[in-house]
Amino acid sequence: MARRRKSKKSNNRIGKICISAIVCMFLVVMSVQIFRLYQDDQVYIQKEKTLSAQLEQATEQQKKLSNYEQYTQKKEYIEDIAKSKLGLVYNNEIVFKEKDK
């Protein structure tokens, strides 16, 4: 009987050690995974900032293009182009030209 008691105590101690080792390994694995997820989260946060800045720039560019499109459809734009590129003027306008030096 004394042997059985020692054997059971020995088995209990070995069992407790094994369970403790498994729990420690589980904690180590989980800690590594949490660290990796934290790093990935930081990368995604940086990407989000970059993409937000790009979206803001694209939105601003879109507004500029929309304003330019509206301007090009006005009579004022057509007159400016006709005067500057084609040299056209109204009948009652006087054109002054600079002399070449």
C-alpha cells in the first residue's frame, strides 16, 4: 500500500507538471499570436492613413476637374480661347500689340 500511495503521489505530481507545461506553452503561443496581430494592426492603421490621404487628394482633384468642366462650358471660356489661340475679336474691339524690341 505504501508503494501505491507513493505511485499515486508521483503520478499526480507528473500530471500537474504536464498540465502546467501545457498551460505555459499555450500562454507563450497566445502571446506570440497577440504580438503578431498587434503588428498587423499597426500596419493596417498606417495603410488606412495613407489611403485616407490619397482619397482626400483624389476628392480635391475631382472638385477641380468638375469646376474646370463647368468653366469650359461657359461662354467666357469660349471667348478666351477664341481670343488667345485663334486671335479672334469682336467687331468693336481694338487690339493692341506689343512692338518687338
